[in-house]
Amino acid sequence: MPFSQFNSPANHLPITWPAVPLEGPPITPAVYQRVFRLVHGALLAVYVDPSTTCSQFAYIASAILHRHHGVIAIPVAGAATFQVDTDGRALGYWTADDDGQIWSDDDAFHCWLNTPSGWILDFQAPLHSASYIRKGGNTALRHFMFQRHLCEQSETLLSVAEPGDFHFEPNLPLTDHLEKCFFANRMDMGLLASCVDWYRAPPTKLATEHRVTDADGVERMARLSPIRIKGAW
């Protein structure tokens, strides 16, 4: 495996979290925006819908943070809910049966990053608006970043109430499955390598464009996403 942070025993997630964060956020808003704009631009260049590629956002961002910032942030998949609107309608990534049992699977999941100290980073969060409207929401959402501590999350997937409330339920078998799928996909691995090569940590200026390769092996010119982060959840 080319990026050791994905399989190091030292990076297994703890079972419990402190009542308050023991250390500050792992990255600054400026770094978050820089990573998001680069990964979003790369995904747009290969003609995929970035609002449906949470795994690619997570794995590529994880590799960038590890290589360029020394930050350990492990991709995790599972169920997630975000309260994104004042009308009480939440954005959920899970499925349920007639008895109200909730779970995540290949067709209904989200993917995010966890740090060993309990911080969650979701680099697809600025695209919540497209996901929300696709799931029936009526409100266009602003491009907000997501970097929160697990001690802040709501009690359950269904108990989010106010805008900014959230809950994550990891599914470790699904995480393992999606990891294997990602590393077996030639385009995904090519994008990861290209994005790690493209990225530069501040204060180095980031190139506005970089070559990436699509699923057919055709080189495309990726450009930094025009989206700017407007705030935080």
C-alpha cells in the first residue's frame, strides 16, 4: 500500500472520545480550502460528479494531509446525518427498512476522515447543496467546510435538530470494502498520485492547473475549483 497511514496499527480509531477536544483542529480553514479546491478540480476534470464521490475526496485528502502536513486522518465509511436547514429537514446518508432499522451499505453511505484525537474532516461538505437537493431538499446551501470534534455530535442519527448538528456511525466492514475498491481502481489511484504531486503546502503558491488521467487513460487538464469556502458547519 503506497500510503502508510491507511494501514498502520497505530492509526486504529479509539473506541471512546474525550468530553472536550484535547488539542485544536488539525488544519486551518485556509488549508482545508486549498485541499478541497484541488481535489474538487481534479474530479471535475475526469467527468465524475464530485457530489457523489465522498470516497475519492476522503482518500485523496488523507494522502495529501499525510504527505504535505504530517496529519494522520483516516478514511472511514458509514452512516451520517447533517442538519443543514432551518426547516428541520436533515441530509442523511443511510437507508432504513419498514421497521425503522437504519444501516449503511454500498448504496447508502458517506465517507469522511477521522484523526486519532477525535476530529472529523469532511472534504465533500462544501458540496452538500447538490446532495441535499438531489435528496428532496428545497434550499440551496452555502459552501461550508466541515471540521468538528466527535464530542460535539448528536446522540443518534435521528436526533440532529439545529443547523450544524451532525452524527456519524462508522461501518468498519464497509470501510474495509471501500478501501479495497479504491486501491483496485486505476483511475482513483492515478488521481491520488496526481493530486499529491500537484499539492503544495502554504506558503508555497499552488499551481492553478495540473494534468490528470481519466478512466479511459486520457490525460485531462485539471484546474482548481472556482468554489470558495464561505464558512463552517
